[in-house]
Amino acid sequence: MFKKVFLAITLLPILFPRAALPARAEAGPVTSSIARLGTGIPTSIAASPFGQALAVGASIGVWFLDPASLQPFGFWEVGAWVNAVEYSDDGRYLRVNDTVYNPSDGSLAGVEIEQIAWANHLCTLDGQKCAQPGNAAFIITGLPRPVRILTDWVSKDATWSLDGRTLYGVVGGEIRAWEAASRRQTKRLRDFFTGELRQVLWSADGAHISSGTAVWDVDNAQVSGMRRCPWENREVFDCKPSALSWSGQRVRLNLPGRAARSFEPHHVVLTDAELSSDGRFIATSGGDVLACYKAKDGHGVYDACSVTAASVRIWDVQSFTPLFELPTVFYNLNFSPDGTLLIGHTQSGIEVWDWFNRWKVWEVGEDLGDQCPLASYGYYYWCRQRPGGMLISPNGHYAASYGNASTGSAVRLYRVSSGELVTTFAGHTALVTGGAFSLDGSRLAASSLDGTILIWAVPPSW
């Protein structure tokens, strides 16, 4: 039987002098993106009553497609995730979520939803047959017997052409069209919606960005190819293996010209590991002592365990011996480019340490959220990873925080020397999942669950 484990970490008091630590992030300016890669995730579709356009609600706004070719010819960025679109009976209005727009120019119509008669996009204009999304199918009702149009993926929403002969549907991130009488698929818009994205990789020259298997040309924001890497190398743009990797409680180092070596830096759990840019040091974070005891709740007595000794350790790469130990624990670790600082998220927020002097330079409170993945280690559970990530600019002047309860759909940029909140990068409509600075440090790109990558200009450092 598994024992219950609580995240109860006993840290040593800090006995070294420290600078004044900012307790929270002060409000800073908000910076808009300079480019967006990807077109978002489609959620809904409605045909205009007179057949001029298909309105496709997506995670970043509304796209307009030509019904004959399914090619996009317009876009409204409404600043929110769009779950529903609907035309009025007379085609004068378009409802986007709970807001009414003028389809001709995208301006607010200034009327309430209840004042307008809305067309049911799931039915033909005569109201005699409807298309209901089913499990990998659209079901046409209103006929003597229901008709199923099979799809090969999750069916989200459907709409009819003006003459009732063509059914348009959102299926697995694609827009498709079928001839209703024969149930034959006639058109398919491929490689337009990119789905959920969870990483960002810059090419060395800054001209391309990769996320998942897609590669974008940054200048024209178009998909230019596919990246085919083995699964274990997908975090690297050029598909070369990473020098440092870890799994479970073991860290593996694989440097060119040296035999690969692995070791176990913490006895109970490993939360992260990082190699310094000069390849001289490894920083690891984890726990070493598991204390188990009897506990009682409304269901009875059970075995509970707590990690009572957790720390960050700095290891010499040549000898694999620990050099320094810090009384904290990180959920993600980053060395500064010069190797003098450790930066990352802890239970309370962001901490920056001068590890050689064992001195906490500053800390800022950020809410990482209550939920985190649970990893099984055979006889207990440990909350190993919290949501969120941390990026360090190539020149070491900035730290970017993302993907937690405090940052949400934005990215916060902090000054590493002081903890000052420089700016907040905004524009995504869902949680940020990954990010990277360009190699010259002039731009920052971040992926999101809204299916796009935003690129921002990084302020000059001083």
C-alpha cells in the first residue's frame, strides 16, 4: 500500500548576511508582442446567411474563410479565447462569445444579444435538419432517419452552407467540408491550426523557431518545414543530444570526448538538475531524508511520510564531489551565463542565490499554484514539479518567469541584479507553456496552450 507524503521541507536557517529582498513583484509596464506564430485552436464555426464567409472561432480570435476554397481571408483578434460564433438571421451581426460585432468592419454593434434573432448554425436555414457533433462523427438529424458523417478525430462544431448541400465542420484542429447527400469529404484545410504548443526553440541565426515538430520562418510567420528528432532530443533544435539529462533520481552527464557518467545526487527525490554553461559545475535540487510516521484522519490511521532534509548541491564535474550546499529547494534550476548565480522557482516564488558565497541575493513571491504532478517512487508520492518555468537572457541581465498561477497567460521579466519587475509580456489567451530568448537576447518567444507562439522585443539592458 502506498504511503501518503506531504511536502514538508525543513530548511536550515540562513546564517549569512543578505541584501534587502523584494517581497513581491511591483507593477511594471505591459509589453505587446511584435509577432505571432500559429493561428490558434479552432473551436466553433458558423456560415454567414448569404454564403459570403465562414466565421471560425479560435483560441485567439475569429478567422474568416472562403466557403469555396476554405482559405482564410480575414482575422479579428478579440483578445480572448472564442468558444462560440453565430450570425444573426439577417447577417447584420456576428456574435463572438457574449459580444455582438458588425461583420462588415469588426466594430462593436452596441446592441444586446437578447435583442437579436440568431440563426442556428447547426441547422439549415429552413430549420429542417441539424448537425450535432458526436464521437468522431457528425450526426445529421431532422431526416427520416439520422445520418452519420464519420470523422477520424474529435468533432467540435458544424455549420451548413446556404443551400443546405454542404456541411462544414471543425475536426481535430482542421476545417473540413462534406457533400451532405453522399457524405463524401470534398475539402480539407490542412496545416493551418497548429494545436497546443509546449516548447520554443530558436535556431542559431534567429531566423526560425520550432515547437513540437513544426518549424516557422520568423519573418513571414509561416510554417517552413518539420523537425524530425528522436523523442529524447526534441528539446534541442539541431537534434543533438543534451549534455545533461536526468530521470528518476539519477543524473547523466554526456560531454564530448568523455565517457558518459551518471550519479545519484539526492537519496530520496530529485526535483531538477542543471549544468553550468562552462561545463564545470552541476547544480541539483532534491531531498535526502524521508521521515515516516502514523497519522490519523476521518478515515482512520495511515502511514504518512515527509521529506525533512532538502537542499541544492553544487557538484564538481571532474570529481563528482559536492562543493556547496544551499538551504533551499528549486522546482527549476538555472545558472546565470557566467555561472555565479542560481535562479529558479521555489515553493514561495523566485529565488536568486550567489551559490559560492551561499548568499540569497533576492527573492520575489509568486504563486506557483496548489496542484502539481505526482511521481510514484514505489512506496511514496512526492510533489516533484510545480507549474512554471524560468528563462535567463544570454547576457544574464534578465530572468523571465512564466506558467504559474501568478503569471498565467503572461511572462514576467525581472532584472537579475535587483529583482525589479521590468515588464510583463502579454497577448496569449491561455497558460504559457514554454519559452526561449533568441541567441542575441533581443527577442523572447513563448508558446501557449492557445496554440500560438508570441515574440516580444526585449528592452535594452543597462
